[in-house]
Amino acid sequence: MNKLVYTIGYSGYKPVEFIYELRQHKINVLIDVRSVPYSKYHSEYNKETLQAMLETQNIKYRNYSREYGARQTERKFYTDGKLDFEKFASSDAFLDGIKKVKSASNLGFTVALMCAEKEPEKCHRAILVARELRDNSFEIRHIVPGQSDFSQEALEQKLVQNYFTGIEQVSLFSQNENSEEELIREAYRKRAFEIAYGGFKQ
């Protein structure tokens, strides 16, 4: 089983650069996690155009808007009007997406999750989907323009540093033997609240 999954945002890449990154990382399945697989400003990444471009490179295109999209239509997945990542991660659709990635990996494919946002820490592909895949024993690597790809663990440390000062971290460590895990968990919650789609206003 291929346990490596990449993520990439197309913002910041011209199509030729985007394809180059996929080929450099030996990616042969691209999973589009956009709820609406079209771009107002970058039509070259519209579903049909992107799929045709990928086919010329023998890269399979899959759209997982139902499984992984950030704009779900069922009210039960929302809390205070925003998509609740933890609720949706336990849904049948999301778990079906996990199974599909596992199946592709079992067949030896190298998968990448794609959305628009350049920075993974600002996108649900990392805060929701990649997090759950990592918890299902996948190694996650985030591809970004102009720098080396980095792990989900490195992303988590960036989130913790963003939300908690050193004093807050020391304080929590002194109170809780599982403080590092709790810091990471709370950092995910804070970022999820910031970026979650507000589809249902109460």
C-alpha cells in the first residue's frame, strides 16, 4: 500500500508549473476537493479543462465534492451556521472518501488532494481532510510554490505557534500530561472555525 498522500493548491501555479509539480512528485491521481469544481478567475482549472489537461499526462482526475467538499448542503453538519469539521468527518460520505483513497493507495497510486488555496493551513484540504487521512495512517506532504513540501506534523506546529504563546503552552503542559495533543486539537478547532463555510445562518 502506498501510504503517501500529497496536497496542493493551484493558486500560484501556471498550468505548466502545476503539471510539473505533479510529475515531480510522481502523482497519478488528483482528487479535487472543491465543492464547486470551477474557478471564476482561473478557467484553466475548471473541472473539464483540468481533467483534459491531466489526461494528457496520464494523471487520473476525480472530483470528491460529496465526500470532501467544504460546502455541504445538509444542515446536520453545521454548528452555529458553520460547517462543523468534526461532525462532517464522521459522516458516511466523508468516510467513503477515506475508503476510496485507501483503495487507490492499495493499487499503488500516488494521490494528491487539490483545492484553490495556496497555503494549506488556510484550506480545509489540510485542516479537515489531510488531518483525518493522517489519523488513518497516511503520511501527508503539502506542496507549496517556492519551497520544499512539508508534513502534516509541521503544519500542526505552525498552527500551535499561531494560536498559543510560549507562556500559554508552558501553562497547559503543567496542567495536563496530554497537553501537546490538546494544544494541537484546540489549534485545529480554532482554524476550522475561521475557515469553515458559513452555509446555514441561524
